[in-house]
Amino acid sequence: MQGTVRSFDPDTRSGAVFLDDGTELPFDAQAFDAGGLRHLRLGQRVRMRTTRSAGTGKLRVTVVTLVTFELPPLPVPPWERGRDEGGQADRT
């Protein structure tokens, strides 16, 4: 998902983006830090990873980074760690 930086506060490392449909979506310091950035400028294009809140169904930004950067890989859930590509437990 991509958007445009609407606001960014370097002190709190949080801000908001406009999605391409005009929807405003806030992001917190944790999402900013996950993208490996140091600063954002207003109007800058960004790439985001989002999840939907189980309780409210609203989108929440989990990673925000520059559109020219790749998103970091998703973390491997604990129950999947130690498995090979075929899904078998690693026996080494």
C-alpha cells in the first residue's frame, strides 16, 4: 500500500499519511521505527504495511518506509520457527 505524508512530528516519530483514495491514516513511532527511516517530509511518497484491528476493523499502519525501499520481511510466528520449506520440523 502506498500513500503521501500528510504530517510528521520528528519528536514523537509519529504522523499521518493520505492514501491514494484521500483517506487519512495515522501511524505511530513503532511503525516509523520498523521502516528504518530517520525523517519524513510532507508530501513524500511512502510504502506501508497495514493490519486491520480485530475490534474495530480499522486499518492500522505497522510499517512505513520510502516508496523506493522494500518493506522489511514479516516476522516468522513462533509456531513456524524451525520448519523447513515443506513445513516439516527442522531435525538438525
